[in-house]
Amino acid sequence: MADGAREAVEAAAAAPEAAAARASDLLAPQVATMLSLQRSAGNAAVNSLLRARRLARAPALPGFSQKGDTCGAASLVTALFLWDRERASPDNAAVVHACDLVLTSNDGNPKANPVAIEAVKTVRESAMTPGTTLGQTEYEHLALGLAVLYNGRAGMTSEDIGNLARAMGMRPFASGGGDTIAQVLATDAVTKLKPGEVGQLNWIIDPVAGQGSTDPAKGHATLLGRHEDGTWFFSDQGISPPKEIQRGSVSELAGAVVAYAESGWLYAGNKLDLRQLPAMTGFTAMSHVQTFLNRGPSLIRPGEQLAEIDADWSTGEVLTAWDYRSRHDSLADAKAAIGADRGGHGGVIVERPKGMFHVYKTKPLTGAANLKETKIDVSDSKDMALVKRANTFFSAWLVLSDAAGNKGAPFQVAP
């Protein structure tokens, strides 16, 4: 075949291949886009399935309702009962811990309502009884006691909320506001909650009957947060039975809460359309469950100087406080707890209220001779906590330790 004819034939044969290649090049982005969409859809489906499965396994919410005007306190009591249920706590650790802190901070307070104090003591006693499952009655009594002590009612101010939360062992750490409940739920204070964190949602009771009235709209507090497995939840204890919602994502929960407001007793409109507003609206992030359990009463503060220990004039060491360890109902148990610790820290035991012993860790000593001491240097410790604030404790004890965990015998501090 002549060269010209061969070239024509080869060109004709190559033309379809070139066209196919060009078509493939044109289709490549479309195929890639289609595959990406399929992957995205698949991932979304998988994530949706995982959320549904996690939601099905989510811990049960308490299911209790407030009695009377106690929403500010009751919403936070819901968190205590929820945490104990979520962790299957046999000793109702969260409820007892909050009671401990409230009783300690009010011990010796002449302004504390004695009936409210007795209510907290009664719930604590029940919670500490082996095998006891707390119910609606204990929930009501604890919420009522706290509401009386800390003005934990509807209409509470942000200062009231802070005082109540801190007394219970929580520490508000973020807040968010908005003109509508949907705007509040879209704030970082809500959307950035981590698993195990809870907060108080303060909003407005729907003023249908009083629209246009000069009376201020009434406020209402509820609980919103995340279980430790990441599931989102909302609990309105203001009605009976309570409205409890659980969802796999914050957007799903927000949508459900807004829908609840639109069909329930919470105000679904813009608060600027109302003539007067309650003292507090918005969301306040309160605490993580473990952070709450780790926080002790402020009888002793981490880092503060407790006393000077010196076997002789040349070996003096200042003993400083570390973090809170535990609470015990007998001195023997408190001593045993710190004595059994293998870590390189000692402990200070302070008694308040009477019969309640709080243990805080202390910095290890470096002098071997000081480890054998059974007293403090009162004169050199006059401006330190165990001497300066001695009258705030019913008793105080020290267990000294070195960095290796070798511990001395417990001794009572007698300034």
C-alpha cells in the first residue's frame, strides 16, 4: 500500500480513539463529581445510622417534674439525677456531692433557712442509704430546698443563677443570648458543648393571655446538654410529665425544641415584641460532670500555703495545698483514704460541717526529718490557712508525704 493511503487509513482508525479520549476527558470531572456525591450521600447515611443507633442507646432522662415555682433550682437538680443515672452510680454520687457542698457553704450561716437546710440533709441521707433509688419526692425536696436558699425560682437574675450553680459545685463558663429561642440555640455556648456538659436554658413562658399587658413576661428555666456518649438532650421539668427530648445532633435538637415551643407553653416569637421581659433569658453553660465531681468546697484553695513544717530551724518547708480528693463521714475513713494513696502527695483533712471530713492533697516534702514531724510551726504559720483560718474548721489534720509516697503518721493541727 502506498504511504499516502496507509497514512489515511491509520488516521481514520485513530480518529475514534481520539474522540473517545476527548470524551473521557470531558466526562472525568462529571464522574468525579458523581462519585463524590455518592460518597457524601453514603457518609451522611452512615452518620445518620450511627446517630440513630446511639440515640437508641442513650441514657434515660430522669422523668421528674418540679413542684411549685422552683424551675431555676429544679433544672439543675435534673442534671444531678441525670448524671447519677447515666453513670449507674450506686451511691448517688452527684446528688450527694452537691448536697455536701451546699451544706458546707451554709454551715454557720445565720441567714440560711433552717427548713431548706433540713430538706437538703434529708435528701442527702436518703441518697447515701445503700440500695436507695431516688425518685420524684427527693427531686422535689432538693429543688425546693435549693430554690429557697438561692432564690432558684422563675425570674431569677444572672447573679442568682451564678450563686446557685457555684453553691452546687458547678462553674458557669459560657453564655449565649438572642431575640428568639432559635437564635439562643444557635449560639456557640450551645453548639460547642462537649459530651458530658450541661447548661441552663432560660426563656419565656408564652404570654398568650397577657399579650399587650404591662405585666412582665414570666421566665422559665430548663436543662439542655449532652450525654457522655455525645447525644444531645433537652428537659423541661416545668410540666408533668416533663418534656424530654433526645437527638443525635445539635441541629436536630434545636429544631425539636423550637417545634416544642411553637406547640407548647414556651414563647416561640421574638422577645422584642413583648413589652417587658423576665430578668434573664439565654443559655448558660454550667459544667462537665467530671469537673463537677472533682470540685470540692472552698474551705481549702489549691496552691495556698497551709503551714510551715520544720524539724529544726534549718529545715523549714512551707506545705501547700493541691486539689480536692474526697469527702468522708468519719475521721478514720478520711485518714485511711489519704494514707492508702500511693502517689507522692500528702493530705490535709478539714472538718466542716461537724462530722463531715474533706480531704485535699498536699505538696510532698523534701526533708526526711520533716516527714517525721507531728506538729506545725505555729509562729511561722500565723498567716497561713491552718492557723489564720483555724476557727473555720471543727478540726484539721495533716498526713505528710515525700515525693516517693512515703507517708508520716496523721496528726491533728492545734494552733
